[in-house]
Amino acid sequence: MSEDATKTHRRRELREFLMSRRARVTPAEAGLPAGGARRRTPGLRREEVAVLAGVGASWYQWLEQGRDISVSPQVLDAVARVLRLSNAEHRHLYVLAGLNPPAPEVAPEKRHMCDGLRRLIDTWMPCPAHIMDPYYNTVMYNDAAAIVLGMRPDQTQNCVVDFFTDPMYRARDVSWERNARTVVAQFRAACSACPDDEGFQAVLAQLKEASPEFTRLWEERDIEDAGQIRKELEHPLAGLLVLEATVMKVPARPDLTIVLHTPLEEANTAAKLEWLASPESRRGALYPVAG
């Protein structure tokens, strides 16, 4: 599709989207007084949206018609408020208007999803899985993550800090040297997206104080998007395990990241994970001492 065709399509979608959202908001929901002229439809009129959003009636009509006009984030935010748009719809409005959308937020009705995400990582057994917040703090992990990765309550509960400071994990991770640069580059990418975020700054200060190796790699300024990492772990009970860690996002919960570990064909890893999760091995495998 050519650039002109794409722009035409986007403007048509903007028109249809705004009309459909306007039609579903009643005057009462918008805080308008009852009464007035008889309505052909129950939704808001264009002029009412304009007044409530604090913009000119002609300007809003041009916006809804998909004309090529200048649009500011502040005005789009006001229109989104009047039309009672959800977080996803708010971002969609920005895209259709040709602006970069605001950072995603968690809608209040989506906060219960943690229960479903707990079911997801528990169902991932016997493979390790865990969930992190934006700052790489561990939110929850399944039993396999405890058995295989050594996740446990006495860690710092931050995945990057533990990668560099936990002696148990360091003793197991045969691929540590190779993966350290990737871990730091991915963490830098996350930090750079939120340069003024105090949460990231606190974790960064903790890492620089705790690990000269992290500091050295941080100063190299490598950047890498999160994706997949191959891990080779020497488990004290099962021997070599070869896993592929995949980072996944749930759009409805942008504050959380799911990390799922998949066994690769090497070293009979899948069968070893099954054995480690079995009753006969679990007692000694939960928190074995690093050798």
C-alpha cells in the first residue's frame, strides 16, 4: 500500500472510529442536562463533543471527517476523555491521528489477570517460568523455576541483580559469560525507554554498587531488545540442562513480562525436567547447595 493510500485508509478508520465511539456515549454519561431537542440517535452530537472537549465545533467536525489537520496530544486526550475511551482505544486514537501513542497503562478491570497468569506459569510445569514487573523484580515463579533456576525467597527478587550476585545461579549457569552482555543490553534498552523513572534508577544504583562486572558491561552501552536467550545450566542433581528463555508481553498487562523456558533437544533436557518435578526428586532439588 502506498503512503497516500495508507493515509487515506487511516483517515477513513479515524472517521468511523470516532463516529462509533460518539454514538455509544449518552448525554447523561457525558454529564449533559436532560431535555433539549429531540434526538435521532442516543449518542452525543459532534457539537456536544466539541464543547465538552474544549475545542471548536468546526475543528472537531474536520477531525471526525478525517481531514488533514494539525492534532495535538492534549486535544486527543480531551476527546478521549469525553468519549470515555479505554486505554486501548485511547492509544488507537493516537495511531489513527498519526501520533505516537502514550505509554500503555493497566486498566483497573485487568488487574485481576494475575490469577490467570499464575495458572499459566503453573501449567507450564515441569518447565521453568516466572513473571517480572517493569524493573525486572520477580512477581511470581513456578516450582520449576525454583528447582532449576534456584529462585527462592532469600534472593533479592530482582532478576538482573540476582543474575550478577546470586552464587547459586552463577555456579549453575555454564552460559553466564556469554549471556551477561545480552542481559545488560536488554536492561539498558528498558531503562532508556524510561530515562527519568526512579524505579529503574534505584535498580541501576543497586547493580553498580553490587557488581563491577555489571558496571563494566553497562559502560559499553550496548542496546538489545528482549527476545530469546539460550541457557546452559549444570544442575547438581540432573546435570546439563539446555533451555531457551522466551520473553513475552501481555498487552492488557503492560506492567508485567512473562519469561517461559522451553527445553531444547540437547542433553535430554525435557526428560530431566520431568524427573526434577517428580515426587522422588523434588525434596532434594528445591534448594540444593551449590557445589
